[in-house]
Amino acid sequence: MVIDPAQKRALERQHYKIVGPNEHFGVKPCHWMRQKLLYGRACYKEEFYGIQTHRCMQMAPAINDCTHQCVFCWRTQGFEGRNEKWDEPEAVFEQLIDAQRLLISGYKGDERCDMKLWKEAQEPKQVAISLSGEPTMYPYLSDFIGICKRRGMTTFVVTNGTNPEVLEKMDNLPTQLYVTVAAPDKETYKSVCRPLIDDGWQKLNRTLELLPSLKARTRTTIRHTLVEGYNFHPGDEKEMRGYAKLDEKADPMFIEPKGYVFVGGSRTREGMGMKNMPSHENIRKFGEALGTYLGHQLALERKDSRVVLLTKDKSLIKIQV
């Protein structure tokens, strides 16, 4: 199905570029692209992993398809569907690059813009497959990543973990695979992630069980998106241990506890507000407690992004390409 016209208008007002005949691809430069081009301030992933913020293309291959309606999601919800016709990656890849170039073209006329960085940004070297929707619902995700690899591009995929069978069968895994674990238990999962499928919790746990077998082929990361008052209560030992038990099952290379930010579609949801944004101090304390329990080091942190990085081996942090 082609995207709902009302949804398309809403996304375009938010500066998304919809790509492809079947309109399920989307591109949108993030806040940190602007910060890097105009002020030289990089995304935390540049500091943590070494990717170049200004050469990162943030996109989604299934912009309107998801198995969750998370309370914290920046996505405009209520338009969820199931595509019946999908564009093959070879047919749209150049269109995605062109869309990225168009979206950042205006920076060239801004006197604050670093022209060297802007020129480099015309040739993305990193693809963040994390913008909107659930990327594993795109049936050609492996092929898409394969194209990126052949072009010398690194890839990050962020998944909610509800399609473990897709990850298991992929020939091409991303450079770094993120699994969002936004609940320490099944009850919290149902209230915070609001799954649209009956067995979401079971499938997430299957994905976590699968992760150790993928470590030879991709860098595995658990992302804890923490929403104060929902899935995060500072100082709650039982809650922290619930997250830790899931992390033990996944045995990831990296763990990122990260604070929710009151932006995008989440601002329209009843009950959500600035009060739900944890302080960096509390994110750090949670990370330290989690690290102590799991035997991970708190390796890096970024206060402005409310995120800390835990790992057992600091030598693995920077991507080798």
C-alpha cells in the first residue's frame, strides 16, 4: 500500500523526504547533522564509535510499519499498516542519496556552515537505519545492507526485536545491531511498548537469546530507552536487576542506557511531558549499577544526549573499517 496521504503530509511537515514508488522509504537528517555542519558539534555516536556525523544518512525502509506503539516514540502514530508491495533496494538507493543531498542543500547558503564538511556530506559513509518504523519488516533489508557494504558504508540498524526470524536468516548483517529493550519485565513491556502483536515479549526474548550467536558477524548493542515514571524509577534495585537479567541473556558487546527525550510524536500523548526525561545524573547512576552487576565498565558518556556506554572491552568501541 502507498502511504496514507495524511501521514505523508505530516511527515513532510516534519522535514522527512518520502522515497520510492510505494512510498515506504523515508530520509530525514537528524538534529546532530545541523549541529555538525553549523557548529562543529558531533553526535554521541561519533564520540563513542567513530562514525562521521555529517556523513550519516538517517533513514527508514518501513516508515509506516511497526509492531509497537511505544509511548516514547517520536513517530506520529495511528497510521500503522502492512505493506503488500515493497520497492527493491537497487531501485531506490540512489534516490535516497539524492533525497539526503536535497535535504541538506540549504546549509550551503548559511555562512555558519563549514563548506568542507558540507561537501563531504554529499557522499554519506554511514547509514542509520533507525528513523521510523521497524526496519526488519522490510523484506529486502539484508540486500539493502549488502548495497551499503559494497559502497564502503557502515550501517547501524535499530530494531525492537520482534522479528528474530528475520535477523537469523539475514546474509548481510549491519556493522552494528541495536536491540531496544525498553522494559525490565513483561507487564512494563505491555504498558510502555504497547505491542500490536500478542507474542511481542516472547519474540523479544528470542532475539536476545539469538544475539550471542551473531557477535562474530555484527557489533551487538542493547539500547535501554529510559522513561522516568514508566520504565525507569531512579534507585529501583529490582527494576535494574530486571534489565540486567535481559542483558545477561543477550551478552552484548555494548549497552547504552539512554534517557527519553520529549520530542516529536511523543509530545501528543497523554501523560507524557518533560517530567519523563531522566536527568543525566540518574542515567549515569543506573549505568554504574548495571555495569557493576554485569561486570561492564562505564566507558563513555554524553551529558547532552543523556547516554552512557557500558562494555566489557573498551578496545572494541571504535569501529574498524
